[in-house]
Amino acid sequence: MLELTIEKLTHGGRGMGRHDGKAVFVPLTCPGDRVRCRVNRDRGRYAEAELVEVLVPATGRREPPCPLFGDCGGCQWQHLPYALQCTWKERIFRELLVRKGVIEDQDIEETQAAAEEFFYRSRAQFKCRLTPHGPVMGFYRGGSHFVVDVERCLLVEPPVQQVLTRLRQAVVDAPAADAIPQIDVSCGENRQVRVVLHALPAAADRLQPWLRTLAEASGFSAFLQSGRKETLRQVWGEPGLTQRVGPDPVNLVSGPGCFTQVNRVQNNRLVEAVLEAADLQGSESVLDLFCGIGNFSLPLARRAAEVVGIEDYAPAISDARRNADRNGLDNVRFVAEDARIGLQRRHQPGSCDLVVLDPPRSGCYAVIKELLPFAPRRIIYVSCDPATLARDLQLLVHNGYRAVHSRPVDLFPQTWHIESLTLLERLS
């Protein structure tokens, strides 16, 4: 058992203190806390520990609003006042990028805080398990696959919570409750809710009539998934959910399985920031990689000469094409293929003025290698992981680009996750 003082927060959300000179990482702590902790992994140069007791709480601490905080793994920072969360996200982001030498300290802007720190998630994945006392629905405990029962989540929008309550009541009577590992609940701006029930393949046919009856009675759209996304089947209701983005609003409709940001308000701010950074004059050619349903492509198309969007998930490209038609945009083309292959098939270097990158958490190092010969004048990199962002930016700044400015945007209050936007310009 160790006693130490927490000095700072780190990427991944844990606090860091020192014992005999060795860094010790402890979750659920706040800078200034004096804590007792138990080491569960000694990594040689550093150690990982679990919090046993806060001996002297930091002055910056608050009482977590959710009674499940610390047990449920959905949140990591509810014990920090929201302003302090934003401060530390900026510090962590700044430290990662400056330490890697990819941007100057003065070119990193302060965190764009969320308008609301609670009730912002438009979708959530609820894990399920069957116990001797009945079905349980909620989120995994941190670092485990144990499902913590969650009756009420302070992060989700009210329509999602309402359907969660209904599902918790109904799943008791499901014909194969033990064959339901997960239920996804999403809502659109019109408060319409879509449910994707994940089922073990052998039980999918038995669950379908029950799900349809529940969906009709409760007023939500329903889908079944019994494996990868390719197994999605429509059970009842309309597939699409609608959101509006951009200062000159574009209506986007997304089907099940397509990626959308969980925080619609902050996503809209992110789109506006991309448009501002793009600074389009109407004559430019834009390439949007990892374009999804057109979240950036379509607002950009209102201001560019032409836009090409590339995404490897074909249903998202189908939605993007329909979204272009809905919004009367005929200067945008969407291609369903891997970004690397898409670049290899594209036209000559110098053929695009702006490239937008919005990759998954793993980043896009290999894609950037294919992109470099095109030498676009500007690149906008939207990232959800500062560690892979820093790695990828190194490749760009070592090959003729300069990071002009970068800004964290908080799409995930109460968690350590950091979204960001970085603008790069070619040096010559």
C-alpha cells in the first residue's frame, strides 16, 4: 500500500503521483489529492495502481453527481468540476503535441468547452447480461467486462433515457434474454429513437417478433444485428435519424451502423470550425477522407467548387449520396473505398487544394504516406486521439508542412477523451 500526492492528470484520465521517484498512475484522482493506493501492475519505470482512499481531498474536487461513479466505467472525471476538466484536457493535449515537436506552444488554442456537461449523448451502447436475479443493462466497470446496472445515465439525452427505461422493463420478458449482449440506442434532432438489438445468431429469429411488438408499442425504430454490421436487419420503423450541421444548415440522415458524433451541439461547432479553417473562396477542390455520411463534405460543398468524399463503409456512402440530393448539392461526389486505395486511384498531384482527415482513433499514418505526393496546399486533421494525432503530425511536419494552429474541442464531458482540429499548411 502506498501513500502519495497526485501531481497531475495524464492522457488516459489517470492521476499521476510519485513514490520514491517512480511515477504511479491512479484513476479517479484529482491533482492535489493525498491518496492511499494499491499497486496492481509494476511496469519497471512506472506503476499502475488502484485508488483505495482519498486521505486529503484536493480543493478542486467535487462530489460526483452520479451515485455509480467509480464503479461504472462510462465516466472517469465526474469528480472534477467541468471547468477543471477543460483545463486539464488542454494541458494534456498541449503536452503531447509540444513534446513531439509538431506544433509551437503558442499555436495551441484553449479548449472549446461544451454548452452542456450532462445529457449530451445522442447515442449509447448498453451492455447486457443475465443474472440469477434477472437481466442487467448498463456499462462495463472500468478495466473489466463486468456489466454495472445503470437505471439512469446522466450523459444521455432524455429520449435515449426514456427508451432505456422501457427496454429495462421489457427485456425481462424477452424470449432469449441471455442471448442479448448489447443494445444500441440513438436519437435524432426530432427526438425519433432507433434501437439496434445485438443478438447471438441462434436466437435472432426468436427475438425478432418480440422486438417488433415492443418497437411498435413504444414508438421507436428497431433493428437486429447478429454479428458484424453486414448482419443488420430492419425490424420496424424508418432507418434514418436526422441532424442539422453548419451555419447554412445541411440536413444529414444516417442509417444504423453509420458513424455520427455523439454530441450534436459540439459536432456542429466542430463543423463550423472546419469551415472557418478551410477559408474557402468558391474555386477550390476538396478531398474529404473518412467522410462518413457527409458531416464535413456537404457543408464544405456549399463553399467549394467541388468535393470528393471517400469512406470504406458502403452504407455510409449511400447515405452521403442521398444527403447530397436532399440538400441540392451536385458538386460533391462520394466513393466507397479504403482511403489508401482511393488516393492511389486519384488523379495527379496538386489536384486538390484542401484535404480533410477525420480518421478513427487509430489515426491514419499509412494514409498520410499516400497523401504526401498530392501536396495539397492545406490539410485539416480532425482527431479523437491526441497520441495518434501527434504521431501522424510528425510525418506531415517532417515532409513539408507546418501546423498553423490546433484546438481541443470537448465532445465528451465527464470523460478524458479529447477531440481536436489541426490546420496545416504546405511550406512551399
